[in-house]
Amino acid sequence: MIPPPRFAADTMSATLADRFPGWEIGLSPQGMWHATRRSADGRASHYVTCFTAGQLADKLAEITAQEP
């Protein structure tokens, strides 16, 4: 049995959130994956949007690799 799309999206969101702590990950009703993170002082936010969960994972990996 193939899980309903919402279940699959919730599972993928949880997997990405575990892999990239500090990021809020979700799927918009239009089907776009997004991740948001606030700076430590709360004055800035980083927002990433991609077409697929794989693209989002690649972008977040790239961003976290560049951090000190």
C-alpha cells in the first residue's frame, strides 16, 4: 500500500528536521518544500524554497557546510 501524500510529506519533513536541527521544514499547499531558521539574535531569518525534498536537503547541506 502506498501511503497518502500527506503522510509521506510529514515523514519527509520529520526526517529533514532531524538531519538539519534548528530549521523548520514544511510543504506548502502548492507543493513547494520550504525551510526557515531565525538567527540567534532573532533579527534575521533564512528562508529556502525548493521544488523537491531532495533539492531542499542539498541546499540545507550546502548552507550548513558553509557555517563556522
